[in-house]
Amino acid sequence: MTKHIPLNVLELVGISENQTVKEAIEASLENAELIDKLGFKRLWFAEHHNTKSLASAATSQLIAMAAARTKNIRVGSGGIMLPNHSPLQVAENFGTIAQMYPDRIDLGLGRAPGTDQRTSQLITRTSSDAQNFANSIYDLIGWFSEEGLGHSVPVTSTVGTGTNIPIWVLGSSMNGASIAGQLGLPYSIATHFTPDDYKQKIDMYRSAFTTDSPTSQIDEPYVMAGINVVVAPTDEEAEKIWTTTTQMMVDMQTGQQRKLQPPVNPEELGTEEQRKMMDAMFSLKAVGSPETVRKKLEEFTEETGADELIIVTYTYDPEKRKQSMELLADLWF
């Protein structure tokens, strides 16, 4: 039997057409309890704003709620969009959670705003340039250290002291891959929505990796790769469930704001041009029966050389996502 690498879940708290926000959050937390029992290694919450179909805006609060409802799984951010936040406040938020749930909290950081340009103007606090990003990470490492002091100014977060929260860099571009390597940190690549040139990006990260940076926390390159996954008893059922994701992405591309839509027959979905566009955007996916998904995930692992995988699963019906997680755990663990 093939030994599989750790499997993780990226959570965006999808809101279905028939759900309230409260119901969507509760469904997300129920899923957290399930995947904790099933043996997944990490559950990461993304940060998105001004998106009607997603409720993952207050990332640290969702992480705290999920940590309270689980026992073993690591819970973290995938990620905190650092230009939107004061680094000291990030240290305080995550330090507080880590005090309550020690050795279970991850901090994944990104440089994108996680929203459209108009919304980003309302929330962006700092520049997203590489040097500012690196300086903020250096301070965060200081605030999480045993000394508990930031490196740029000698102030303490108090609650972050001694938590030693591991930091990851999220990226979807060549530049992001290079920055992750230069900082000497683990790299989570967003192949689930930017699959183009992913092998070159991973190679860039590995070639740029150094332990000489003051931000370095690991001894060698470490990669987590994202992939879209839906598992159902048959390929046909999985492909139909998958159309909820496709409809969401067509909405995003066309500027239409809707909650997650019920599945439709794949051939009824959008125009031929839209279907081709979605196929290109989601060329990296494992959608199908357990055997189909197992083969695709094993191929993806081999192609990326990833150390861990992180999956994204949208379903209109929360029970279908639970089914997908259970079938996935059976085929992988």
C-alpha cells in the first residue's frame, strides 16, 4: 500500500443559497469536528472579504471556535492577509488562541488583500511589498519567542510570549515562492486556484530557500500544495456536486454575487467558453469516486513532491461534504 503524505483542509465557510451565515458557520464547525476524528492533520481558515458566498472574514475568531470544538487537529490560517492587519494585533490574536490550545495553532500569512480593490481600500493597513512583509514576520517571530519582544521595537504582545507559533508563507506567484524561500519558511502554494506553472514555482521556492535569514524556522524546504477535491460513490455524482464550485467561480469571474448554488447537470452549466475557462482554472482537481480521487491525489503528490496536501471542497449540501471527507479519509489514511 502506498504511504500517503499528511492531508489537510482549507476552509472558506461557504454559504449555500438555503443557509443563513450562522448556519454556514455551524456547518463548518461540525465539519471541523468530523475531520478531527477522521485523522486530518490541519484545518486552515482563509480570509476573504465582500464575497456573498463565503463567511471566512474574521479568520482568527473562526480558528478559536474550531479549536474549541476539536481535540487533535492543528487549526490555523490559510491565511491571514498581512497587509490588512497590524502585525502586533495578529500576534495578540493568535497568541491568545495558542495560550488556550498550545501546540495546535498555525499562522499562514499572505500578501494579497483577499478581496477586490475597492474593499481593500477600506481595510488595508500596510504595504504588501516584500521587505515590509519580511519585517512584519521578523517581529511576529519575536513576539512568539520566549523573550516575547518584537525586533523592530522592544514592545511585547504579552499573550504571544513563548507560544512559538509556526509561520507559513502562502503564495500563488513566482515572486511569492521566491519570498517564501528567502525567508526560510514553509511554503503553501495556492495550486487549487492558480495551477499555472506550479512546478516552476515550487522549484523557485526550493532554489531560493535559505536558512541564513533571521526569519528562518526550518532546516530544509517544506511544501504544502492545494488541490480541489470532491469524493462521492461514483464519478458521475461527484462531477454533479462539483458544479456548485464551478457556478461560484463563474459568478466571481462575471461579477455576480450569489450564495453557493445547488448542483446542476454539468452539460447545462454556462456557455462552452465559460466551461473551458473553468477547466483551465481548475485543471488541478481530484473529483470522482474514491478510486479516481486516490489516483489523482497520488499523481499530484508525485508531480509536486509536496510534503503535505491541503484540499478545498465546496458543496451545496453540508451532508455531501461530510460524505466526501469520510470517503477521502477511507482512501487516504
